[in-house]
Amino acid sequence: MFGQVKISTRIYGIAGVLLMVGAAIGGVGYVKMNSIGVEVAEIAEQDIPLDAVVTKITTAQLRQAILLEKGLAHLMAQDIETLGSRFQDLGRTVDEEIVQAEQLLSEAIDRSRSEEGRAKFQGLLDVLTSIQGAHHDYETYGETAFAALARGDKQGGGQTGDGRCGGRARGSHQKAGHHPE
């Protein structure tokens, strides 16, 4: 069958097949690169602002933990009141940032271009809601501890029924090598 076809026709045929294969590879590459572009746009629009808010939340929570530890180190009463006030201010900051993060996640769920993205953002929203509840508990424990310390009750006025104070085991600051005396 191919024996009667001229060599030039065979070469043109092979070149045509190679062009079609090249065009198919280029088309697949274009589609894949386009989907990557969509993912990068989603990251730039949604993930990066959310990461910034979560970083602020984490920083404020760490500062609260430091203030609570300072308070538990039995500083002077005037220091306790100042630390307690700063603890509450940071708590309000965390609450505001959590609300902002929830809004960003809700918008991200609405704007997400894929079902996978919506599921991911919904999961993050669920985690953020549980973090908000845990933060509220921590804030309550911390404020109770600062109030007790301000009254001069250094034996556990901020202690909960399970022996914890401010979300940490009582005396844990001593185990970590910090001695209040």
C-alpha cells in the first residue's frame, strides 16, 4: 500500500502527523497552564489575605500567653492590673481578627472556582469556629486569673474545677524552669 506512494508524499504525511501531535501537546499544555493560573489567582485573592489575618491572630494569642505567664509569676499589684488590661485588649484584637478571618473565608467559599476549594475553605471555617470557642475559654480563664491576682488571691482564684488556670496546668510555669520567687 505505501510502496506505491512517493517518498515526498510520505515525508509530508509524517510531517503532518508530527504537526498534529505537536498541536495536541500544545493544547493540553495550554489547558493545564490555564488551570494553574486559576489556582494561583485563587491563592493570591483568598489564601494570602487569610494567612495574614491568621498570623495576626496567632501573634496576639502568643502575646496573651506571655502576659498570662507574667501575671502568674506574681508581679506587683499595679503590674497585674496593667497586664490584665493588656490581656483584655489583645483578646479583643483576637476576636476582631477572627471575625475578619470568618468574613474572608465566607467570601472565599462564595468566590471559589472549584468544589474542592469550597470544601477546603469550609473546613477552615469550621476549624476557625472551634479556635474561636477555645480562645473564648482561654480568655475567660485568663481574665479570672488576673482578677484573682489583682485581689491578692495567689492560690488559685483563677483556677477551674480541673486544676487548670488560664488554660494551663497550675504550676506549669515552674516545670518550665520559671520560678516566681
